[in-house]
Amino acid sequence: MSTHATTDLSTFDNRWYQPGRSLLVRTLWFLLNALLMQARWLPSSGVRVRLLRWFGATVGQGVVIKPSVNIKYPWRLRIGNHVWIGEYAWIDNLADVTLGDHVCISQGAMLLTGNHDYKSTAFDLKIGAITLENGVWIGAKSVVCPGVTCRSHAVLAVGSVATGELVPYTIYQGNPAQAIRLRNLHL
């Protein structure tokens, strides 16, 4: 292995990646995503939920989607019941994203299903699905990386980065996120 190789972005090739819909559908989604999903002037979750469903997302009951949410591909999104998605959340779902019931994604959080292979001179695209099981809370300005599963009722604290599986009923903090204590819910 040469330590003197250089990155050559002119060799980047992601033709293998299939976004799942035609260019026309993707273009229409990007337009409506910018005009309605990300709109500060539109406070209604109902419009956002209907728009996601029209474009192929599975969306449960009682879902709250705040203004300024950005979703890459709704047809790769499954949202359970009573899910909250806060302002400026970004679901960059090049791969499938599944949100269980009663999941909270706080303001500015990012779910990133794509990354690049820093070991490759071509900086190849890598993708991995994200699953947030029931009761998971992703704190404000936190990042969930490709391929991560957050198990039932796990918490990712504010500004933390999940690079691996989060176990159930555990609170994680830091970059990379580390378990800091158990999550004890009170009745």
C-alpha cells in the first residue's frame, strides 16, 4: 500500500447507484421538497405528511414534521406512528431509513446513509441503511452515520455522532458516541 497515492476525483464513478425513481420524479420531488417541506411559512405537518406519502414514503399516524426539514428520497423512508421530526433535520437517505413508533429526531439532527471511502483514490460512494427502533431519541445537531441501528429507546445526546449500533435503553454521548448511562423511563 502506497502512502503517497493521491485522491483523484476525476475517477469517481457512482453509476452503480440507483436512486429508485426516474429523473422526472426526482426533479419534481426536489422542487416540492424545497417549496413545501423546507418552507418556514408552512407550519402544517399535514401537508408535509401528505406530500411524503404522494412520493412513496410510508408514514404512520400522529406524525409531526416541523418546517425546514430536508428529505432526500421519500420513497426510501418509512415512518412509524407518533414520530416527531424537528426543524432543520436532514434525512439524507440514499439508502433506506426506517423510523419506528414514538421516535423523536430533534432540531438540526442528520441521518446520513451515504459516505465516501477515504481509502479509495476515487473517493467511492458507500451507503448503508439506518434504523431507529421504537422510542429512540436523536438529540439536536446529532449525526447518525450510514449502517447504524439505534435499538429500542436508545438516546443520542445533543451534538453526538453515532458510528455504530446503539443498544436499547442506553444514553450515548460524544464523537464517536459512547454509552454514558441507562435510560430509565418513569410511568
